[in-house]
Amino acid sequence: MKVFRLLFCLAVISACITPGFAQDKVIREVLEKGRTDNRTMEHADYLANRIGGRIVGSGALEEAERWVESQFRSWGLEVMVQEAGEINVGFERGPWSGRMLSEDGMVLHFGTPSYTAGTKGPQKGHVVIEPHSKREFDRIKGRLKGAWVLVDEVSTGWPIDWREQSDTLFYNEMAEAGVLGFIQKADLHMTLLYDRKHCYELTPDNLPTVCDIKLDPEQFDIIHRKAEEKRDFLLEFDIRNHFRVGPVKYNNVIGILRGKKHPDEYVLLGAHLDAYDCATGAVDDGNGTAVTMEAARLLASSGAKPDRSIMFCIWTAEEFGLYGSKTFVENKTVPYDKISNYFNRDGGPTLTTSITVPQAMYDDFVKICKPIMNYVEDAPFTVEVRQGEPGPRPEKAGGSDHAYFALNGIPTISFRESDPYGFGFDYREIWHTEKDRYDKLIPEYMKPSAVINAVVAYGLANLDHLLSREGLYSN
């Protein structure tokens, strides 16, 4: 019922918006389309379920870039495809399976980081516990060929070759001895990242050869105990990780709704397209991409002709180090002083509910946000537009695509998002894990958030001035 109440409120507000906006056909159209023809979840479905995980260097990311570009063009936007980098060797993930072969055998729950080796078809092997001294290594080295090695250190999601070598760690020596792979205990919910340390150094001549497996903690303990007791059993894994000959380029895809009065001034909205491939990247950041794309479609299909340009920035390689947004900023793709604000969406699929701004922006945001105040029942977008005290300008990049904008003094005022209906969404259970799937998205939040983003971006683009930067930072 909540979604119906929300849509009813959208209909009511479209008829009751404040006089200053009453004659704005675009806003009325956006609010109406947000109620009757909202396609946010269609975008999210295509990204997550038709394309899937979109790691840098994968065919899936290339397909996603082409799809976003085609969607923007079909809506009548100008499109900029900006190369952000390339990688020597690409990576593709296929199916994976594993089992313990014994009288009490079981199917294994596991995963592998991206840019790590697969098996050569199904491979069976005995189990050896990792040695911790030269003496232990010498004692077991004859058993290492064809073995799966249990590693004591609990996984944090990164590949095993991130471990620092020392006198008591024998990763290289064991790999050279012919082990099939290494197995680490992985906390649930399983985090699976990628080999950022080495993937840019890969060539077809130095690809990984040893599997890197992160295993369910209860199953790991069972296997470890059997190995300690010298029980008779084998493990079998079939992991279809593949590498692609590069170079493989990756690109930002930016849709532009060109301004009619100040085409060289900009309001920016953005999210990142790349995603870890252990799941489908629905939440991080298919959610942000879908909301940003729908904001673009709502405005374009409503005939918006804003005074200044609105850019819908679908960044690449955020998970690899913010390379897409960094390229845009450091190349001065648009002049810094011509950007009114950059809105970033890169979190949970929750509801846009409020915004906190410096005093100098307060009156502008109150005006801009009037058409969408209080339109979500029980969760008013109380643009109480909160006044916030300025904090220090950042001195190093943070964890999302707003970072390089902020480093260069560009406003990155973003919406606050929350879970007012109490769906119990816990981003920590999903972030960078195998649970990042479409079923974790919340349409009741994402659909109205696209409407809010569209209305606020349009309002900001139609101010008779760029946002003031007075009091943006305390230093």
C-alpha cells in the first residue's frame, strides 16, 4: 500500500505545487511521469539481470557502456564518451562449482576474486595445511604438487597474493611446487574483490596460474579439521575464470541536456557503472546509475530546455580507484568555476529525503525543492533544507566519485538518503559481496528518488546564477 500512497501523493502535488512553479510545464510533466511512467527499475533490471557484474576489463562493462550511450541518444540527449583508461588484459567470469569428495561429502559455497586464475576443467586434489616455517615447508613440500592449500589468515576479499612475503609465508614457493590453489576462510556475507595490486601489470605472458578460493567459514573449519586428523578425502573445483587479450578501454558515458541561455555552465548528476562481478552490481552502483538515467529520461521526455546544461555522468572504474571521475576532473572537461554542483548517488537503494547546505545556498535550495517537499507520505522531503556548518576542504580523495570534484573546490552537495518505511536495508551486508543482486533493490525508494533528482537538477539549472561557494569549506 505504501507505494500506492506515494504515487497518489505525487498526483496530488502535481496539482498543488507552489505558485512560483505552477506554470512550469516541465515540472508538472516530470511529476506526472514519475507517477505513471517511471522506468527506474527497468534500467536497474537491464543492468543487473541482462548484463550482470561489470568489472573493468570485462565484456559486460563494454556492453553496459554501449547500452547507456544508446539510451541517452534515444532520449534525445547529446552524448560524450570519454576514455578514462585501458587495461592490458581483460577478465571474464564464468560458472564456478566445488565439492568435497568423502563419505560425508558436500557442495561447497565459495567464490574467487576477479583477475585470479581458474581451473583447467574440474580438478581434484588432496588438502594440505599451510606451513609456517622453513622446517614445516621442507617437511611437506613433497605433498604440495596437486594439492589444495588451506591458508590460516581470514580473507578480507582481496587476492591471496596481496599478502606480504616473509620467512614464514611461502606463497611463491608453494605456487612453484605445483599446488592447485589456495583456500581462505571468508566471513559471510562473502566479499570478493579483485587483484588491483597486479591486474594493470598483467600481460598474456604473466597471467595468474594458481586458484584463489574464498570459502564458507563453516565448511572451511570442517575441511581444516579433516586435514588435521589426516582423514581420507578430496576437494574438487571447477572455476571458469578467463582472461581476454587487450588492451581493453573503459569509458565515461555522459548525457547532456544542453542549456539554452548558459550552455557552458553545468549542473552534474552522477553514479558509477562498473561493479564487482561476484554478483550483479545491482545495488553498487546499478541503483545510482538507474536513478540518474531515469532523471535524464524524465527531463528529456518532458521537453526540458533548462537555462544551463545538465550533465548525467555515468562514470567508469570507480571501484578501481575513481579513474572515471578523476579523468573528467583532472582533464578539466568543463571549467571548475562553471559547475554549479555535482550530485553523487553511490550508496544503498534508499530514499532521497533531505539535503544540508551552506547558508549561502539555503534560499536557493528552499525555492528549488518546493515542488517535491512532503510528497512521500511518512517520509517528507523536508527540505528544511538544513543549514550546515562548513567543514575543511578535503586534502585527499575519498571513497566515491565526488572526491576529485571536492578536492578541487567544486560543490558536491548531495542528498541524504534513509529508510523511512523500515525495510531494514543494511548496506554492509551487500556492499562488495555476493549479495549485490536485483532482489536487494527497493523500488519504493528508487523511483521517487529519480523524480527528486530530476526536479532539483532542473531547478538548479534554471536559477539566474550559479550556486554561491561562500562558506562551502572552512579553509
